[in-house]
Amino acid sequence: MSGNHSMKIYSVNSRIRLSDTLYEELLKLVDLDYQERILRYRFWEDRQRSLFGCLLSRYAIIKNFGLRNDEIKITENEYGKPFVSECGKIYFNVSHSGDWVVCVINNSVVGIDVQEIESIELSIAERFFTKEENDYLLSLKVNDRLQGFYDIWSLKEAYIKALGIGFSMPLNKFSVVKSEDGFKVKETSDTEFYFKQYPIDKEYKLSVCSKKNNFCHTIESLTINDIRVVFQ
């Protein structure tokens, strides 16, 4: 394998529907089991987001680790976190919400989460957040609390995705707290994790959690044609 193995983050917007011809062409670039999974979604938006997530992860692996698409076999652990089988040095994670699909790739354990900011009843935080996190939310000005909620939510999701254990760990069993130098996870694990948030769209929150403090500075925004080129 060759290539640049430092952290990279990629995004692609999935708002515009692909033509049927292009969709069929791109679908053939992913493994059969993923094709079947994508086709099970009822709505085109969900099918397209899922397809873009698969393609974006393969793009990241090809660009950063020098593999060809036909050499990439992606499987999942028991909690559903994808990994490249027969290669323990490639760490990546994908997330999608609303119009955005994002992928992070690194040479160390990593998780990513993007959340569309929607109006919600903030009392939901009492169910999913710890007392410390709820106290932090209440300390914010009323107009800042929705943003604060999505900050914490996306950071917690990114952490769980980095651990690769799905929702077997309830969100209210650990705290993500704000400190002088950003957010930190506070729980029983003695493994230190690092967080960084990135601007992607004013209506979204994007958070990355990494075992290494080797964050990239920016997100690389791609079009579907940018992605398609590396498969040719």
C-alpha cells in the first residue's frame, strides 16, 4: 500500500437526484451485499445517501492507501462498524444526514458524525444526556441551546462510532464536556480521545473523534464526478 495516511475528511452533497443511468453505473462499483442493502431503502434519498457513503469511503481508501476498488473488501464488526478486511491499518467512518454525506479516514481509530439541525423539544436531552451535559446546556443563553444540543449530540455520536460499539453504550453513560481547549470525553475508559468540529453548512454540525490528535485543517468537498474519476 502507498499514499498519504494522515487524517482526511471528505464531503459530498446528495441533494440533487442522480439520473437512473448514472445511479446504476455507480451502484455497480460497490460490493453485492451493499448493493442489496442500498436497494432495500424505500426512498430514493436514502438509497442515494447510502450509495454516496459507500462510494466516498472507497474513494478515501483508494486515494490515501493506493488500493484499487476491486482490492477493497469492506465488512463490518458485530456492531455494524465497517472496516477493510485483511487490512488492519485503514481506519475510516462515514455519516450522513439531510443533504450531506461525510467520510473520515485515518491511520488510527476514528469516528465521524454529521447532524442536520432541526427544531426539537430540548427536554429530550434529559433522556439522552448526563446531568453534567444538561447543566452545560442550561448554562447557555436560551437562543444558543439548540446549537449546544447538536454540538453535544454529534460529539457523542462521533465518540461511539470511534469506539465501534454502536448503541450498546447508552448516550447517557458518558459525558462530553467543554473545557478550555475544546470538548473532552469524561468516562471510565483510560484511553484518551480527541475531538474536533468542522464547519460544513450553517444548518449542520460535524464532529470528528480520534484516538490520535492528528486532525486535518479542512474538509475536502467533492462532487460525484470527482469521486467517479478514481474508479476509472
